[in-house]
Amino acid sequence: MAGTRDPNHPQDTGDLSCIIRFRHNDNVGIALADLPFGSSCPLITAGETARETLAIPADQPAWTRSGGRTGIIPRYHKVATTAISRGAPVIKDGTAIGVATTDIRPGEQVDRVMKSTGTGLEPAGGNIQEYPNLYQPPAEPLAALAAAYRISQEGFDRRPALRPPEPLAKSPDELKVSVYPRKNGSWGSRNHILIIPSVFCVNQEAQEIADAFRDITWGSRNENAVIALPHQSGCCQTGFDEEVTLRTLTAMACHPNVGGVLVVTLGCSPLCVNDRLLVAIRAGAGEDVPVRGLHLQQEGRSALIAAGKVAVEEMIVHLRAQQRQPLPVSGLCLAVKCGASDPTSGLIANSAIGHMADWLLDRQGTVVISEVMEYFGAERILKERCRDPAVWRELLRIIKASEMIGKAVARAQEAEVHSMELTLGNIQAGLSTQEEKSLGAFKKMGFLHPIENVVRFGERITGSRYGLYIMDGPGQDLISASGLSAAGSQAMFFSTGIGTPLGNPVTPVIKITGNTDTFARHADFIDLCIPFDRIVTEGAAENEVAVSTLLPALIAVLEGKKTRAEEIRHRDFAIRSYTMVQ
């Protein structure tokens, strides 16, 4: 059945005039179509065949998006499936995602009559309160900012004790993919040449060298290119941000998808002196990856650009001779990410990614996820996923440290909230609280496997024990995706509800959505739409739909097919800055 459906042209689910809830005991569900006031529609519980009927009151509250006038509850917004009393928890997928601020009748839209369970400065009780905040900010704003910096320093100093790789048990259905082998034992889905400026001062020179090869590609699908990596770091960084920059740039240079590296240095910035960045890259890159360095202040600008072009031409000759080989998919490090989310992200897209994560982990591959501030409200669930108490303590530390830093900044700014992870776009699309967004976000890590370890931003994990890793990092898409790429991920699944074209210089970003309207509008930068209608109308198993849709796309990308983001050259990159004053 899966083979008869084209995920690039899914059926429009607009005719699914029903409400779906995750669990039978949830008191809210999601409208899968615009629901007219005064109508009735089927109520479906995921995984169950029985259907109930829910009446949609004609006298909906005036605060609804339609203002009580045009007469619809918008598609993908929350609807009460039972009566909810004021002060009672709003339950979605078995978890409290908020507290009702008024009495809510069955069939009423819920979005704006609920508040957070306790992620703000004035907690209302709920999931987060089970684990008291270990890092309460001082009352005085400057002291609060200083305390936040100390927490960042603590996180930086905690280098994870990663378990070494171990012999893998051969899977009976071992899948092999055609990829570029590396002598260090890893493999790449791409074979790019990366031009890295050691400091922002020479971004332009690095870009000019790359631009000379803009139309030159190689590989069976012309998937490999010369790519510059401009950034805003490398000089005048205080504290430990300099080390974060060094670690991140080195990890990108030593990425499995990189077959050659040219480092462009200025000469006077910290990463240039004594060739600090160049030395680190040469120490980490495989012996089969050529690494060259050029120095602007020594050679002059014009001479540097000319020499850079010659160096790249030599690397291209070297890389054109390299061929793909079939290697086990267990060598894959898959990054999972979401951005510009709406309720379909948690409803289907993130779950689909989670099922693919489980599929890969079943085969002893590696999955890495970040966006720590989007774990607020999900601590209880995450605790059960950690492989041992030490991993849980470290995960809790970075969650609480992020919360404390947010509160410190909010207090210094005399703001009411400490997290902007829940954006206005999220809210308008139907997400109401940080807990609701978190509940959907962490589904990307899968459902069956323990959390192996917690790593620092930009930490390379390829070459360590396989498993599920959490990277300390923000929810902000550009920085988060950059850190996940630096981990060594050869591909990334990125779900979006309302659409974002973001990509990455070296990790192919496969964009997926569960929102057919979004896919129709943004098919030029979204790769796949999950056929959610099969789950609702045909009763197909969610994990089967996910794997049958995403696995062929993943294999094709690993073997050279360009993603939409690659086609439009969305090569977005940034380095995380911990220091609040620069």
C-alpha cells in the first residue's frame, strides 16, 4: 500500500472533518478541518476504531480567531472533548499542557483560555515543579546576569564522558547505503570542499574563493560543491566563547560529509595565532582529507584569493576520483530538528521522525537532538528515558540551567516571561503553551530507546558509541541546526508546521511537514508531506506510514539526491555565543 502513494503529492486532508485526540483520557483534541459553529463531527482517538460524535456549540466565545462572527474553529486548533473546569489541567497526549482559565464546554475552542503550568516567573504548579529549580536567580538584575554566566561556565566545563564504540551485532536485515568511506571508519553522504574563515574579518575572502566554483559540482548527482562557511565569531570573544568557536569550526571541518578543507586566516585573531584553528583541524581530520591553510596578513589579499583557487582546484581533482561504496546504515548519525511548528508538528511530523529515529536505533545507528529549552514541561517523561541516573542528572542540569538563564534575563529586563521558544507564529497556528510545544518537540527522539548521553554544543559524537544523544543548545533554529551538524550528522530530518527554508552547509536537511496547506504553499523548500489521511481514514499504523514515507527519502538523500534546501543553496550556519556582553 505504501508504494502506491506519492508523499510529494499527498491527498488534501481538508475533507477530514473530524477531531482527533491522542489518548482516550485526553480532554482536548485537534480539529483536522475547519469546524463550523453549530455542527457536529466525529471524534477519533488515535489507535482506536470506534468513533464518537462531538457537537460544536453555535455560541462559541467571542475571543476565537473568527471573533464569534464567521463561525468556524480553525483547522489544527484545539477543541475541548469534555467539560474542563476553571483551574483544571488541560490534558493532551496524557500530559498537562496548561491550566484552564475559565470553564470550557465540550466542543469549544481552547487555545486562549488556558495558561502555562509553570514555566513563567510566577509558577502555577505542574510538571516543572516536580523538580525544584536548582538555580534561582538573585533579585538584583546584574547579579542575576552574573549568575547566569556562571551556570554557562559550569556547563562548558562539563566535558561528557562518551562511551567508546563497541562491536556491533550484525542485523539480520542489514541495510547498506552507497556513501563515501572515510579512513577513520565513518562515512559521508556528501564529499564537499569547505572553506573556513578563522575569523569574521575574512568571510568575504573565503566567499570569493568559493564563488569562483559556484557552478562546479561533482558526484553521481552533482551533489558535491565548494562551500564557504562565513560566521560572526573568532575575535574579541570573552570568557569561553573562543573555545566554543574553536570546537565548532573544528567539528565542521572534520565532518564526515567534508572531503577537503581550506582554512583562511587573518593573522592576528586568537584562532589565527600559531595556526591554532588549522592545527586543531589537521589533528582531527582523517588522513584522506586534504587540509590547506592561507594567511591574509602574510600573503596579501589578492595573492591569498589566487592561492585559494589553486588549492581548491587541486582538491577537486582529488575528490572527483573518489567513488561511493555500499556501507552499513548503522554508520549514520541522524540529526532531528523542528522549527516554525504548528499542531501538526506534534500530531504527526515529529512522531514520524521519532519512528524513523527508532528504526535507525534498532539498527545501532546514532540520533542526536537538541533544543533544550523546548523540554520545559517534559522532565518527568525524559527522566524515564535516560539510561542511568548520571545521564538524567546532567540532562536535568542543562534544562534547569537554561531555565535559570532565561529567568535571569527576564528579571533583568523586567519582563513577564523567560522563554520566547513559543513564538507568536506558534500561537497563531494553534500552540498555546511551552508545555504543549515541548510535548510535540521531544517526540523526534523516538519512543523506544534510552538517552545514551548529553553533550556540549558543537561536540562531535561520530566515533563514539551508537545511541540517542542530546546536545546542549537553544531552540533557535539557526544555532541549533548548526550545532547538530557539527556533531557529525550526515543527514537531518527537520519538521515544520508553518514553513521555514533553513538549510545547512554540509548536512543535507530533509524538510517534512504534516500540514498539507503548508506543503502546497512551500513545496519549493519542503521535501515531504506525511500522508496523515492514511492513519485517519485507513487505520494505517503510524510507524508504518512514517517509515514507508521517510526511509526511501532518507536513503535517496544519503546516496546523493539533493534536498530542496540544497537545491536553493540555503547554507545557514552560526556559532553559539554564551557570553551576554561582547
